[in-house]
Amino acid sequence: MQRPLVLFDLDNTLVDRRGTLADWAAEFTARHGLEDKEQPYVLGMVAERAYPSTFDAIRTRYRLLMSTVELWRAYCTDIAALMSCPAAVLDGLDELRATGWRVGVATNGAADIQRAKLRTTGIAERVDGVFVSEDADARKPQPRHFALAAARCGAALGDGGWMVGDNPVNDIGGGRSAGLRTIWIGNDGSWPPDEPWPDHTVAHARAAIDLLLLHSADRTRTTA
């Protein structure tokens, strides 16, 4: 029997990026002697897209003494240290692989920060492959992103599979266009009215994993 494929988004799917960034922004402004009212600007900059160039802009605005490279390295270290993945989700990734699934991570972002998160949270050792958009300049929702992520797991999109994520456009729309079935992590949000619905909607990653495990059990009974 062919091993089924599932790709997970990282930020706000397997880990809580939103909450972690808020904590980091508070620490960053205090460390650099900035006023509390600057937290929304700093948070907004990194929340939109965190790259070295982001910190070049922050450094210029506040005339910080640290170099852009130093600020970026500190950010990568600090975010990785603050980030965690729920134990139930880590156990679920192990369960998926134990029942025959190919498990991968498909994420946009800078490679060094995304891989630092994957290492420190323990996710990296529980998946078959990881693709970060910066690896080959292929961002979700481009179908090429999903094809490269599948290849990292030793699979091909033509064989089908699943995409699990929180972003209706990048994860769900992109996954659908790549030929994958989709599970949306709602995070208490509302679905955009103009977007086609996902195959399933759940509240968090562990619920998505349980759904996939149930699907796997049903598939096994059908082919037995």
C-alpha cells in the first residue's frame, strides 16, 4: 500500500507564531530602551514578513547600535527559544508516521528562522521532510512550493495527499490548486466568503491529526 502524504504549515498551525511574536516584541522594545508605544510598530514589521531586511528598517528607524546581522541572529535565537509545539501535536506526528503516513512541513519564510523553530520545538525529528520557501524561491500558494515539499518527503503531488494549515489562501487555496485535499485550522477565525471551502475545518492541529488517523484507519479497513 502506498504511504499517504500530509503536509503541515508551520506558523499558527503547528506552533503559535502570533502569540510568540507578541511576547518577543515586548522583550525587544524593553531590551533596546524603546517606549512601550513602539511595540505595535515592531510587532507589525516582523508579523508581516520577518527577514534580515526587516531588521535593517527597524535598526534605521530607532538608530540601534547593533548591526542588522546581529539583530537578525538575535531574533532567530530568541524566537526559537520562545517557540514551542504542544506535546499532543508532537505525539500526533509520531502516530501519523507510525501508521504509515509521510509527514512534511511546507512553510513560507526565511530558512534559518524556520529551521531554528523546527529544531527547538522537536518537530524536525518527527517529519520526513521540510521545505521552506526561501530554499528555492517558491512561496505558497504557488503549486511548485507544494511539489517541492512533497519531493522532500519522497512523494509526488500526482499521488495525492493532504495540506493542513491556517491560511485560507496560501495553505488551503494553494493546496487545492496543487491537487491536495485540505484541512483548515480555524483558530477561532471566520472563513473568507469568496474562498472555496476546505475539505474539513478543525480548531487546532491535534484535531487535524486525529482526523487523518481516522481517515487512515478507514482506508485500511476498506483495502483489507
